[in-house]
Amino acid sequence: DFQHSLGIAKNILCNRLSRLVDNGVMVRVDVGEHGKRYEYRLTDKGRDLFTVVTALRQWSERWNGEKDAMQLVDGHSGEPLAPVVVQNQQGKVLTVRDVRFVDEDGKPWEEVG
């Protein structure tokens, strides 16, 4: 199913799936239907990539000016997804100018070392 929908060679798909399994993003599950048949399922680590992948897709649609034929929508309402944003603990939307790196003691990155 993956190979057909992605339109890539079998060896390339096998290599990519193996890398995802090796890195703990997916697991290969023997479903035992009609001989050897496997499904690939997301792990918790893989599910945690949902926000990242969604943000990258939205970024691509905005800056490449192309929309895929397949859209990612709310499974219940069918509505398009709102843009992914970064928020603080109180829900305020932050920009790149609002954040900074700190070490484990809260010391700003520029002062570390």
C-alpha cells in the first residue's frame, strides 16, 4: 500500500521503513494474513512527530505555493487544520523573537561557558 501510494521503488521504500523502525519511529507487526504480511505502526516516538510533520507541511504549502491533492483535515468536522503555532504555558502565541535557549540552571545560552 505504501509503495503504490508513494510511487517509489520497493528497495527505496524498504530502506526507509527499516530506518524508521531502527530509530524507533515505527514498529513492524506481523499480521499473518495470506502468508507473510506486515503492517508498520507508529510508536509513541513516531506519534510525537505529528506536530512537526504538520508544521512542515503547512510551511511547504505556504512557501512553495502548492497544495497537495490530499489535504490533512479534522477527522470529525472535515475542516482544514489551523496553522501550527508555538505557545507559552499560558497559551500566548510566541514568535522567534520571544524565545531563547537556557541551560539546566536557567542561565541564558549567550552566558553559558
